Amino acid sequence: MTDGFADSYLDEDYKMLCQKLINKMSRKRQVPFLSGRLDIWAAAVVYALGQINFLFGRSFEPYVSATDLCDFFGTSQSTTSQKAKKIRDMFKIRHFNEEFSTERVQNENPFNDFVMVNGLIVPISTFMKMLENREVKLRKELELEDEDLETEEK
């Protein structure tokens, strides 16, 4: 069902992510979609992925409204969004999740330009400058040690 929706409205990236999420759900001890309507679970999978990948934002491609998604599956938006929340909570899926973000969202992730250093979030450019400064300092120390060794040898 999710493949059909992805073929009609989305792209291969979403199609693959839907399959990946369904496979992950099927490995749970209590497989969620074994109870309830499959069409609701299928819609909820797409809805959950759509929420974290800005599918419902008109400025993003691909774009699909939540109403169109629910109409395709013949589900109510309320029920679908509740199931989607269960899925997101089940796997702790949030925006910019590395495992379930589309390639485009991963590339445009604003956190890509930051690293954590000793518990502090630092821009990568600052971290690189810190590394360069340490490298320069270390080289100077090594040069001084080399000069000391040369002096001792003489």
C-alpha cells in the first residue's frame, strides 16, 4: 500500500524509507500492524515519515497534504495522526533523524555544521581552527625538542 502511494505521489527515497520503517516495525516483539486495519497503519507509516521530512510543507518537494494522504488510504486524519505518533514514539523518530530522513532533509540539516566537543555544541569551523591551533602548537613543541636533541648531540 505504501509503495502504491509512493509511486503516485512521492519518490523512491520515501518508498525506501516506508519499506525500511515497516520492516523495522515487523521485527518488534509485538508487531503493531497485526492488530487493527492495515490501511490505517500504512497511512500512518507515510504520515510519520512525512511529518519528520516536511512532506506537508508546501515549500518542500515532494509535497502532499495530510488530507490527500488520508483520502488516498481512506482513513481519517485524526486516527492516522494518532497512529503516526505511536510509530514516532515507538522508534524515537524526530526531525533530522539519520535513519528515517530523506536524502534532501539530511543534506539540508542545519546541525550538519556543528559537532559536540566536551559536551558543548560547536560550529565545525571553530573546531577546525582549534585543531589547527593545537597542531601549530604541537609542531612548535616538537621543533623545540628537536633543537634540544641536536644541541645535546653536539
